[in-house]
Amino acid sequence: MKLGLSQATYRWVCYPWLRFDVPEFRYSERRLPYFMSVDPPDTDGPPVDWLVDRVLQHDLTSLYMESGWLSDDGISSSFKSRMQASDLAFIGSCSANLAATEEEWGDPTYPLPAEARERVVYRSTSGDHGWAGGSQFEVLVRAMELAAVAGARIINVVHDVPARHNHFTKEPPIDRQIERMIRNFRTLVPVAESLGIVMATESHMDYRCADLLAVMEAVDSPWLRHCFDFANPITVIEDPLDAVKLVAPYTVVTHIKDMHARPMTHLGEPRFFHAPIGSGDVPIEAILEVLQSEAPDPDNLEHCLEIVPTSEYDPEAWLDASLDWLRANCAKFWN
Amino acid sequence: MKLGISLACYRWVMYPYLRRDRPEHKSLGRPEPYLQTITGPGPSELPRNWLIDRMVDLGLESLYMGTAYLDDHDDARSFRDRMAANELELIGGLGLTLAAAEDEWRAGLFEQAVSDIRLLAAAGATFAAAVNDRPDSLNHFIKDPSIDEQMERAIRNFSSLMPVCEEVGLKLAFENHLDYRISEVVRVVQGVDSPYLGINFDTGNPVAVIEDPLVAARAAAPYSINAHLKDFRIQPATGTGEPRIFWTPLGRGDVPFDEILTVLAEGAPDPGTLSVCIEVAPPPEHDPEVWLRASIDWIRETFPQHFPNQGSAA
């Protein structure tokens, strides 16, 4: 097994639309972070090179990052060269409404016509971010194409409207959402096969692994696999250890993170907080054991650290502490 | 089933150490509770009598209340008579350090529990929800002692209380109280294996220990002798990446009541007499009476088949 980095670890430091040092942050009513041990990137665009530097700084082997940040084929090729020169793996990320209706999803004809490839663009500014100009299908195809040019062999395809559709929403109910996801992913399988890139579902604070397992079983393609997130099952009231036992045979990458459970509070509303890995209530070692024995290729399984403290904390300190804990307490798993 | 309420619905207006009209409440830094339709018991009013008045006003059948509002056996008998005069049933509440080590249990906790059981029986209770009174240091996530050790201790401690429960005719109902999973509660009830220990199933609390409420209901039903109705809205994704769980009036959240009440109706040992107590406790700046009345109305309108006595009260 290997250790990598998820871009989300630095979301409050480097995402153009979230970073704490832009004026817009002052409207968030969030506390400012003091005593940071890492400086934000000196670009106001996607911080691609800055993230590669962070991966190298921490002696990691992969980077999980939004492929839209690579903008076009030229930048993607250049990024691929830098990653290869440093012997780093790129794991792409893209998102859309996975539970979209057939109409919202759009015409699943592939390859896309040239005009669609021009029309569909990714924007990233302090005020806006995301793909625009195309249907859900077109957006995902462009994201997968860029990821493939950039050398990715795996791309997470995550749901991007969790407030509208998730395990608990009733319009439509979860069974119908799963049916839609099955139909939509089936249209992407030929794309993934053509590009030679494996799509990975992820429990992304929206669906249970059990829901996603139903999708993967129904699609039944080697081009659709899973990214197991160690803590996200908690957000949909699914035990992480039970969850990994369901999806381990499909797991080709992970997001490793921890969360602290505080079931009883003064208000009577349970809370779940981010925690440095090893400081929370996710059974990290037990999950790693399951993946070691049941994942299809555990030796090459990249665990991308996704340590996401809230904005007032120092993500670098949390990442350092998490890496120290993993290297000290789970050493037997790392190549 | 019979419909009642838990006194926790009024925690911010009547608990002496929580009520929001205390000067100390202002230091919590919370918004003022404007436009309220209810105030707590007055200085000369006994909280337990105030609760009876609320029950009568709301047309309910049972009240969940702990020993904190009964000073002695005379108090208890007086309360029992007043409840009986209003045809109300008391579901007792008993705080226990149920996973205490044996030496601690024998050094006073056992005697206190026995005393509380006798007091509740004198107040007319034939059921009492038993809850863990140290949820911060003893719960599903605590590693020392391990959850297995906690459950073994709970089996031993509950077993020690069964003779007095039998003597006074009071059944304890181990509640999943934002601390343990129902799978663990069931383990304890099976381990004790007494007709005087069942389960008080709380519909919302499984969420707090990452347990699906419907799965929990199916496991709890065969042992459920009481229930608390609670709803939560689960918001998995947030701007911080930390999920949020919020109180809601019944029917406005994500707890599947239709399925859970059906499970209880079909699987509980005596569904006809099963008391289910609404426990809706919004944050202190919200109006608990508005939330409670909305919840009662929703239950009456949506599930008349489960609450035959509530048709005439509605």
C-alpha cells in the first residue's frame, strides 16, 4: 500500500474560492487561521504546481486532484511530464449530478463533437468554480479526457449535488436515485474503456457504500470501481468498518481520514468532527486489514490523505501528525 | 400503542439547571427566545404537577419522568394519586452508571439504584427507562474500558437489580441514550435474560452512534416495552465537511417513522399497551410547545391506526 495526498487537505489554503486569504472569506463568519505553517499558493488560479510541491515535501507517491484544474490538453500533458519525472501517480477527480434524470444527463453519444469539446470549460476563480457549458455527460467526458491526457489511470466520479439528492432525500427516493446512477454510469463505461481510465465511485457525504455497491454490481464493468473514504460513511449513518467490508473487493484507491464522534452534546444533537488520523473514532487499522486482504491490488493501493480541519486550524500540522501516526502505527501496510 | 411525552421536551423551560430564564443562561451566548408560547413552572409550582397539567392539556396518556422530581415516598404517592385521577401512566426514568466496575457498583451505586426503583414503584410506575448517566466516559466509542467490557459490566449490574424489580413489580427498559448501539443493548438484555429487563427504543438516538434507525428498530422490537419518538434531520454534506444532525419536529426529519412504528406494532411483545413518548427538544431559543404540538398533530394525523385512543383526543 502507498500514501498519497488529496487536494482537499488544503482546501482552506489553496482552493481559489475558499482560501482564507481572499477578501470573500471575511463574509464566511469563520475564524481566521493564525499560526499557519504553510503559505497559500502565490497564484489565484488552480494551485496545481503548489500541490505537487506539497506531495514531494511529504514524501508521498500520488496526488488526488480535480482534473478540470488542468484546463486543456497542453497543460495536462505538461502536468503528466512533471508527475512522471517525480515518479508520482495522478488520481483524477470529477463531479456531476450522478442521480440526474435522463434529460439532465444529456445525449450520451461518444466521442463528443468538436463544438462540445470547445464549449465545455472549467472555471476556477475566487467567486466561482466548476464545469460549465455542457450536459452532465459532456462535463464528465471532458473531465475524464483531461485526466487521461494527464496520465491518470483512475478517476473518482463523485456526486456534486448532495443537498439535492442523497441517501435521505425523498424526491426521488433512494431506490430511484440508484436506478438513475446505474443508467448514467452505464453511459460512461464505453468512455472509460476508450480512454483506459477506471472510474471510481465514492461515498462522498451523500450515499452509503451499500448504495454504491448496488450501482457497481448492476453496471458490472471492470471500468467502474470504488474509492473508499474512511470517514464519509459516518455522514450517512453507515459504520465505516461494515462499509469497507462491502466495497473492499472493488476498492482501487482510498481517501484516508479520521473523524471524532461526540454522540451526546449539550443540545442533544450529535456531532462529528474532523480529527488528525489516529485521534478519532474511525477504526483505521481494522479497515486497512480488510483492504489488505480483500482489495484487488493492495500492493498498489494508494491511500490519499484527506485531512480536512476546519479553516481556523493548520492543515500542515494536522497532515504531519497524521502521517507520523500512520507511519508509526500502521507501518506494516506501507511499501 | 399509547401516546405520551418525555419531560425532556421541556428541558429548556423546566429543568432547574437548564431553564432558559435563569440568569446563567445568558452566558451561554445563545440568542434570546422571542415570541414564546410557554413558560416553565412558576416559583411556587411543583414541576411534576406542571407536567401533569401539560399532559392533560395536550390530551396525552403517559409521561416519562425521572426520580429527580420526587423527593421521597410521600411525594411519590401523592404524585401517583394525581396521575391516577387524570388517568395518566408514569414511565419512570432511572439514571445508572450501568457500566460501572464491580467495586464502584457495590460502593453505593447499587444501593442508589435500588432506592430509585422503590421510589418509582411508589409513584406508580410499572416501567422505567434505564439510561447511562455517564455518556461522556462510557459509550460505544470509548476504548477504556472496551465496549465488550462495558457490556459485560452492564449485564452484571442489571442482573443485580432484577430481584428488587421483581419484588416491586417494575420493569427496567434499557435505553439507547446517545451512547450505545441497539445491537449492544440487545446483547445486554439477552445476557441478563429476565422478564424484568427490556428495551426503551429511542427512534432518533441510533443516528448518534452511526446505526441505522430502522435496522436498530428491527433488532430492538422483540424486547421493546417502551419507546421514545425523536426525529433528526441528517445533513451529510456541509461547508466544513463535518456532517450535522439537527433536531426537527416529528415527521420533518429523516427517521423513517412509518416503517419503525410498523416494526414495533408487529414485533413488540405487547404493542397494544406499548407507551411511546414523544421526545422533541429543540434548542433553547425555539418554542418547545410549538414543536411539541406540531409533532403530536403529525402523529395523530399520520398514524391513527397505531394510536386508537388519540382519535378522540385530537
